[in-house]
Amino acid sequence: MAQKKYLLQENDIPTSWYNVVADMKNKPLPPLHPGTKQPANPEDFYPLFAKELVWQEGNQTDAWIEIPDEVRELYKQWRPTPLVRATGLEKALDTPAHIYFKNESVSPVGSHKLNSALAQAYYCKKEGITNLTTETGAGQWGAAMSYAAKAFGLELAVYMVKVSYEQKPYRRSIMQTFGAQVIASPSMSTKAGKKILTDHPTYGGSLGTAISEAIELALQTPNCKYVLGSVLNHVCLHQTVIGLEAEKQMAMADEYPDIVIGCFGGGSNFSGISMPFLRHKLTEGKPIRLIAAEPASCPKLTRGVFQYDFGDEIGYTPYIPMFTLGHTFAPAHIHAGGLRYHGAGAIVSQLKKDNLVEAVDIEQLDAFKAAELFAQTESIIPAPESSHAIAAAVTEALKAKEEGTAKTTLFNLSGHGLIDMAAYDSYFAGDLVNYSLTEADLHKTIDPLDKLI
């Protein structure tokens, strides 16, 4: 059965990002200064981030924030992205459900990450910054930031989680092709990395570790800022171009989603697809379900605690209000490296606390099984991260079949898996396993947290 695609024109690219915080009844709690444990001021963030990004981070009143013309022009290289009805997948599942996906894999770097990378690079360039540092898990963010840094003539150093550095060498090559310096994390190039390697010589790293190293380098490098690929409010803001386009495209299909799904690491692509639809729930009372699909081996939303915690392993960041497994949590070496993060962003955490969004955890083998089915029915090999959203969509479609209801599901295909074929090789060879976490495992890193809520 042929796919049904819904395409927009260049002039349909959003002119503003949507700031969901403006419409939230319960605003996210403020970040806290790590020294005083009092609410942080904007000035506390200036050493790390461009001032305009700090303003966006703390903005709780403006529902719409204009996209700069320079950024929007660069978006036109691949946006608007297609909305596709997954008729092949529907047929294979023999479900009455209608399944749609927003195809963010068509960007120049193969994922949604470029939506925020270009914006952050633009604001840094506008401020006169010359150097950037960042972290990357699976390499999607690092690839996007490398592309964006080159587009604005900026130098970039990327700390790539060591296990992904070794598992995904071609993502590293993409970053180097665009001129970025790529360092396996933890490394011996920072105090944070040296401490972690001293304590755990064989540690494969985590996003929290890589963030610590990137922050340290940014603070030590003249005219340098740190840029982040997920978690923070301004990153989620930039990604709302995804859902804003999808709104128009669902209308073209004469449908409206009952369920919106995104895979979940820190919150960027889930927020991007879901927050524009959450607006209808907050302002119009639409009964829409928003589901974050996270790995069962890193279940911050489904098994974590809502508490103030650091965004990095060492403790360089402010305290962030989040659902967390503890900043020292060492996630299993799953191939969905972009989802191996200990905490959820403040916006999604507050929404989860208020029962406005849901979360499910997906086993690694279930994600790859869903990815295989999706590739065979829709002709796209998805990234391991995106496969978590596909698995959740399959589950909902099978529920609809049992119930005999023609529910409409929309999920975000956040990236393709053409540079993740080593993971697929391992899957087909039977080398991948599921990882179980006992309550005792979780309490080791959760119990030591400061109880600030």
C-alpha cells in the first residue's frame, strides 16, 4: 500500500516558535544556584549561554517567540518536513488505527537536532562568540551542531560519550567532516574527565559526563559558550517547528491526533512534536494523550523521582527541577545513545507531575523489533532512538485493534538509522539484550540526592 504524504510549502514554515510555559497553569520550578541553593538569576547563566538564549530559557509570558530570518532561511534547506500516513504499517498490524509520522530524518544531518543547533549557533554568532563546546550521546546532536557551527563560522569542540564514540564511528566522521573537534568522553583533557576516569577507569561515559567536560572547557576558553542539545527550555522551544508544521498537515489530512508520541532522552524531540498539540489541551480542553517513550534501561519518567538535581555528572550546572535517576546514574550501553540521560527537562517534568503527559518504557529488543517492522513496511530505517516511539505507536495501534477503535496516532520519526547499521548488525546476530534495573539499583543514585523539593 502506498504511503500518503502531506507536504507544505516554504511559506508554511513557522515564523515563531511556541513557548508552552506561557500557557502552563503550573510553571516549572526555577533552577537553583548550586552554591546558594536559591533561585538562579539570568546573570548566573551568562558565562555559559548566549544572552538571548538565557532570555528564552526564562521566558514564562510570551507564547510566541519570533524565529530570526537568518535561521528561517537556513530551515528552508529541508523544511517543511513531510507528514506521512504509515499505511503499510497499519496494514501489517491489521489495525483500524490511523498512524502518521513526521519525518525529521530528511534534514541535512538526518535528524531533528538541526532545528535548535542552527538557532543556538545564530545567537552565539550574533553575540560575537567565536568558539563553542557541546556534548553528544549517539552523535545526532554533535553532527547537527557541527553543521550549524560551520554555517556561522564558529569553532566547535564536541565531547562524545565514549561508548557511542566506539559504537558509531561514522557519526564522529560526520562531525569531523564539518570541521569539529571530537573527543571521547570521559577524557583526560578536563578535570571532570580525569576524576571520573580515576574513579572508574573502564567507564563508557554518559551524557552527564560529557556535559561536565563540555561545560568545563567552555568556562576555560576565551570567547566561548556552551550549547546543549536537549533538556533545557530554549532547546525544546526551538523544536516546536515540528509540531507546528504537523498541525497544518494533520488538518490537510482532515484528521486530528488522539495520541502524540515521541522518544524521550531529555525532551527535545518529544517536546517538539507534542507541545503545539498540548496547547490545544491547555487552552481548549482537547482530550489528547501525549506519550514520552523512554528506554527501560534509563527510566527517569517512569521510575525516577521528581527532585532538584544537576544536569551533569560532576555538578557544574545549576540544580534543575526534574524527574531524575540521579546525576551519577550510569546507564547501560544501549544503542539508543541519545536517550541515555539521567534526567528529564524541567518543562516535561512539570507536565508529567501534573499528569498532562504520560510516559512508557521500552525494552531495547522491542525497539529494534518495531524498527525492523517499520523499515519493511515504510521503507525507512529508523534511528534506534526513534524506534522507541515506533514501538509505542505499535502498542497503541494494537490496543486500538483490540478495542475496535479507529484512533489516530502521530509520532515523531526524529532521525534515520543509516549510520546505526552496526547496531542492526548486533540485533540480527542476537548480540543485543534487554537490561533490567532493580529498585536497589535505582536507589543507589537516587537516595543520595539533596532533598530540595
